[in-house]
Amino acid sequence: MGSDPKIRRILCQRLLQLRHENNLTQAELSSLSAIPQPVLSLYENQGSSRSPTLYALVRLANSLNVSTDYLLGRTDDKSGARNLISEDSVISQLSRRDRQVLLRVAEGLHAASVQKQEAMKSSRTQKIVPPADVKKRSISVERF
């Protein structure tokens, strides 16, 4: 991200715009996002080469109620929705044979997921039983 000036410029503009739209000072956004105000200032400054870490980017997006994709200019929809081709339209363009292969792969993935969940569930419910050859010992406590 830091090496792409276009993404950096968009990020700077959107951070500043969103902060103003939400009537927030840098100090207030700093408090909301747990990012130091001087660092936040560098993120908004187009002359700076400082870019947020992934963790900081997520905190900023959450604090400003937008998606990280919006902050990075990957979409103009603040919720992050993109114009994606629907799964149905993609599948309908496949040959009959490819659709059958895709269905078998999906069934296999589903079966593996169910098996993994059952294994995890059974491992949580198994009781730890001491070996049979360990004798129970009683400890007596003398009263003073």
C-alpha cells in the first residue's frame, strides 16, 4: 500500500473526508481508533509516506463505519459492496460436465467440514479417565 501513490492519495482523501463528515477532530478519531493523533495526522497528510498497518486500517474503518475496501479506493460503496457477478450466472455458463464436477467438489468440501466439526465436538466431550492401574490414595489430614 505504501508504495502505490494512487492508493495512498485515495486513503488520505477518504480519511479526511470521513472524519469531517462525522464531525470528528483528529484527537476524537484517535481516541475512537486507538491510533495516536500524530500518526493519524501522517495518514491524512498526502505529503507523508506513512501508511497504516493492516491492523490500524481495520480500526480506522471500524471507527468510521466503512469498509477497508472503501478506504483504499477499491469501491465507492462505503459498506464495501462491489459489483460482483452472481454465483448463479457464473455456474450457468459452465458446461454440464463442469457443473457436475463443481457439485462433487462442493459435496466433498461439505462432507469434510461436517467430519471436522464432529471430530472437534467429540474431542471436547471426551472425559479424561486415569489409567486403571493407578490406585486411589487417600490423604489424611491431622487436626492441630
